[in-house]
Amino acid sequence: MENEALLKLLQDWTNRIPLIILGSGASVPFNLPSMWVLGEHIKKTASFSDSKDIEQFEEFKEEFDRCGDLEKTLLSINVRPNVLNSIVRTTWELISKHDLEAYTTIINKIYDFPLADLIRYFLKASTKKVSIVTTNYDRIGEYAASIAGGLICTGFAQNYVGHFSNAMQSNNQFNLFGYPGQVNIWKVHGSLDWFKSPIGDERQLPLREKIPTDYIPSIVTPGLSKYFETHYEPYRTIFTQADNEIEFANGYLCIGYGFNDEHVQPKLINQIKVGKSIIVITKTLSAKTKQLIIDNKCKNYILIEEGSKAGTTNVYTSLLGDFVLDDTSFWQLNEYIKLII
């Protein structure tokens, strides 16, 4: 009975074509580094010649060793420009390396990509538009949208050297021949493909193995600096578009999203508190997720995580109560979409 009722709800809410929210958990199956791994890499890789930079970086390492949380560490320190620039470059280099390895894996197994299957299904079932909001720098969303055949809109022209435009998304692009629809991907913390050029304009340079000379990666690292950086383009436009997508969505499907981001989370919580449906699938639900959704008594939620015993799934719902399902792994996207497609 629980299985049947849950299946009906999941199919109903998913077939309304919810906005997809991709968090870092969506990238874990592709071996993208966690924040802890990234912090350890920064500790071992970054180096400085200026004595004040060295002193601050020692402070960074001590704080990270103490708390094990990269964002908390960077929030506690007003990072000097040289230190911040090194963290940005080191972050880009590590994530880019793993992302390009993931790209190779994906194209070698092009028919085994659950996120692409989900997007393809949504494009067929919708008015030819699917939207994704993500806090990730990686290109997993773009790879999936490409395999699904969608025309991608990130705010940048999809050229070998792409320019940014705050009007890109308003083009009626999904009427172009050869595409089943348009996939909007709003990357609120930046992308591995985005760089600030030596003259200060924003460019998309896809699939770079190295940072071009005198270019700066346009990624917003955790900590105090992200609140400063996001006042400027392309982030101002991207935040506006992401907010609009959240506000006007029928509902939300969160994949590996932990509700620890101050840019996406507040708007999302406001919408589900007034009754919009939300489905969260992730390996482990964060305490913040449970606090913001369950403790807030949101009206229409289904939260799914891996159970404490192998081969089980924990389910928390506003309409059916909480229960454990045996012999299931619905918290994994490949298993979840079997219920829908």
C-alpha cells in the first residue's frame, strides 16, 4: 500500500515537470571531489611568497584542520586577494580534471546516463523547455542536456568562444529545427567553462584543460568572497533567472542538494511553504534539509534517502507519513526514474 501510494504521488508530481535543482550530490557518482577533498587539495597545492599571504594561508590550514568544513573556514577569514586567486585556480584545476574524466566516462557509456534520460523524458512531456538550477561548477548538467538533444541556454553563447548576454534566454530558441527543446541551466556559482578575460569581459571557453594565460576562472568559491562576486555579471542576471524559474515552477525535483546554499535555498523554501510540491532524492538527507522542510511543516514534500540497512530506502512524506522500503534504492536517480519513465 505504501509503495503504491508513493508511486502515484511521485508520478503525479514528476509529470508536472518540476524545476530540477542539482546539488553536489548529483556529481558524486562521477567522482567529482567533495568539499573536504577540495579543502585538502588546496592545503597541499597552494603556495605563496608574500609573508602576509603565507601567514593567512597557515591560518586557513589550521582552521580547516579544526573544523573540516571548507565553507566555514573561508567564512571565518577575510581572504587576501592573492590567497583567494590561488584558491580559485586550485579549485578550478582539481574539479576540471575530474570533470573531463567524467566526460570521457559519459561519452563511452552514452546510453547509461540517468540525468540525460530524465531530461529527455521531460522535453517530450513538456512545452519543449526544461530548467535546471545548480550550485555546481561542473558540466554534468550540460553533458546530460546535450545527450538528451536539448539546446542549452546558460546565458552564454554556445560557441567555441562564447559571449554573455542578459537576453540570451529570451530567444525563442526551442523552435530551431533539430532540437527537441531548450534546456535552461542556471549556474549560480559559475562554471568551469567561464572566464574573465584580460580586458575584463566574460567569456565561455568550453572544455579547457588549462586556464588560459591572464584569464581568471569565473567560479564563486565558498566564503565571504561569494557575496561580493555575485553583485556583478554574469551572476546578477543568472540569479534573476534562477529566482524567476523557482518562483514560477510547478514544483521541484532536488537531486543531491543539501539546502546549505544561501543563494537558492531561501527562495525555494518560500515557495514550498505555500504548498508547491518538492521531491528530494539524495544519499543522505542533511540535517538542514529536514529542519527546513519537515520541521517547517511544509505541505507537499517527499524526501528520499538511503536507509541505514543495505538495500533499504528511507522515505519522509507530508501526506503518507514516514516509512522504510525494503529492497529498493529510490534515492539513486537511475532507480528513481524507473518509477517514472
